[in-house]
Amino acid sequence: MNTLDFLGIDIAKKTFDVALLRGDKFRHKKFPNNAEGFKQLDAWLLKQSVIRIHACLEATGTYSEALAVHLYQAGHTVSLVNPARIKAFGQSELQRNKTDRADATLIARFCEKHRPAAWVPPPIEIRELQALVRHLDDLIGTRTQLTNRVSDGPKVESVLESLRSVIKTVNAEIKLTRKKIRKHINSHPGLKEDCDLLETIPGIGERTATILLGEIQQLGHYKHARQAAAYAGLSPRLENSGNSSKRSRLSKTGNARVRKALFLPAITASRYNPVLRQFSQRLKRRGKTKMVVIGAVMRKLLHLAFGVLKTRKPFDANHAIAP
């Protein structure tokens, strides 16, 4: 029976360090974080006579995804782990050194000890949707920054004229990107059906629906809505120790883009979604603060999104049961 080796990967924008754990011995190497570097890693693993590996790396968005996909397609087991888990493991191990090599070693030991769940890359249409949605979010952020400079910056006409010109260009790109997202959704029947189902929920519009579909891999495929809430960092966190007790709050250990996307829809849903309006009013009567109520509504809104995708039925206030 082939033994299983563990590969810890500490990834950065331009390079990544690996630590190959075989038995109780480590071998280290650094590679460029690009297609050529991936080929060099393949050759290095072949030279080490590696047959089966469980590769583990932190989920750092665009920096880690390409390498994770490459390793998955090469037939290896791959795990993308929340960086908070690696940090906590390092603290439990009393890690003293903070270098790329040391971090790769720590990740390899974490992988051996905890055997994190295997990751499967989302379908190509989901990856493309995520890229488009994130690009749109970046463009909107850029427009906000430029608009703030027009209102708060130096009142020099030549500078203002330049800023207005750039804003006009950014607005055109925002409009074009929204068209691309709509076209992408419409060209994939599965995505179109999911998007239509999500938009039946009062409070969730087209933009929020596309963000949820792009950011939460196969939302309706989770076993429980709690798993989706945990992924988004919307699970409540209670601190109660001895005589000290703090108000519960969101864990925020998860996808910040999902939380950001649900904030304003939660406020809207508190007013116009009959299920969530009753839910928010009940929390207010119990003395919950405004932000606690909004956080709870965000979580319930995600639960409802999970429900319509899981059941494949549009939202129905008469049958919706707050999870």
C-alpha cells in the first residue's frame, strides 16, 4: 500500500514555499507562483518519488486558487484551509519563527494531524462568475474612491476634470461588466435557474444573488444551512467564561465578501420580507441592539437562500420557516 505524504504550501503573490513531510522528515523548496513554477513543482515531486500526497494551503483567493486547481487536476488530494485555523494551530504548537519556510512546515504538520477535508474546484462557470463579480466590486470601489476625491480633494479644475474623465470611464466599465455578468448567467441554465430562485426572496436582488452564487461554492449542496453560515462568518460567537460574559456577535471567520453583500439586503429584508420582518421585530422586543439584529437577519437571509436552492422551490412566506 502506498504511503501518503503531506505537502504544506505557504503561498504569496509571486512565490510559494513547500514543505514535503515524509514520515518524520521534511524537504523544502521555493517556486515561482506561475504556470512555470507549477511545472517545476511537478518535476520536483517526481524527483522525490512522490506517489500520493495530501497538499494543504491557506485559502487566499487568487493567490492560491490556480495552484490548488493544478494540484487537483494532477490527481492529488488538496485542502484549502481557512488561515485562522492554521494560525490557531501555530499558537497551539507555540510557533516562534515566522518565515515562509516555517509556515510551510507548520501547514504540512497541520495537514498530517487534522487531515482537513478534500477540496473540489467549482465548475468553470462558477469560477468565471466569481471573477466577474469581484471585478465589478473592485470597479465600484474605485468609483467611490474617485468620487470622494472630487468632493474632498483639492479644488483644482485641471485635476477635477481628469477625475471626472476617469469616473466616466469607470462608469462605462461598470455598465459593461454588469452586462457581461447578466449574459454569463443567461448562458448557463443552471446558474439562471439558481439566480431566479434567489431573487424570489424579498431583500435579494440580482447583484446579491450573483455574489452568493459566485462566492459560496454550490450553496445548495451544503448538508445544513449552518455550514453555509459558518463559511460566511455569520455564525454567532459567544464569549462566556467564569464570571465574565460578553454579548454574542458574528464570528467573522469566513468570507467577508458574502457578509458585505448581505448587509444592505438584510436591512431591506427587515422591512419588506414578511418572515424576516417578524424575526427582526421579535429580536428588537427582546432588547437586541441594531447591529445584532442586522447580523441575525443576514444569517437568516442566507438560510432562506440555502432553502430555496435546496428545495428548488421559490420563496413562499406562507411556508417559510425561519431556521
